[in-house]
Amino acid sequence: MEIRVLEELVEFGQEKMKKIPVFDSPHMFYDLYALLPGQMQKVHAHEGSDKVYLVLAGEVRVQVGEAQATLTTGQATRAPAGEVHGVWNAGEQPAVLLVVMAPRPS
């Protein structure tokens, strides 16, 4: 059995958002995204894969399709397969998200 303590895995990159693998398989990925203020994941899409963003700490702006919303700790949203999506930290504090995507894109 694999067990991870998420708070021990979190680290931030000064130049860009940090993606931290937690669990990875041929079927899905389960990552932490660590964003300092001003950092972002550019808007993009994945055909055939859904993505879920769950905010563990901080506050982020999320875009899914044409819609945008601010998410805070404990809030989540889903980007359905084929929909453009992205996230950025427009706040003043670091943000940490749990990101799950399945099926894993090729």
C-alpha cells in the first residue's frame, strides 16, 4: 500500500507553478499544484480526460470553458474532457491544489 503525507510533499518553484506527483498510473494522475502569487497554469484542453481541481490552501481563479470563478480552501471544480481550463493564483498567499485527471492523457 502506498501512503503519502501531502503536506510533506508541497514545495514551491520561484519561476513557475510546481507540479508534484502524488500517485501516478497508466489510468490516472493525482498531483499537487503549488502556486505562488502570480503563477498560473495556462489555459489548455485534454480530449478524452476529465480534470478535477480541489483547493487545499489559498485561493485561485479557475477557468473552465468560458466560465471563471474564484475557489477557496475546500472548493473543487471539474473540467470535462475537451473543455479549455486553467488556473492562476491572483491572491497574495501561496496556493496548493490537489489535481486528479482520468483517464491519463497520452
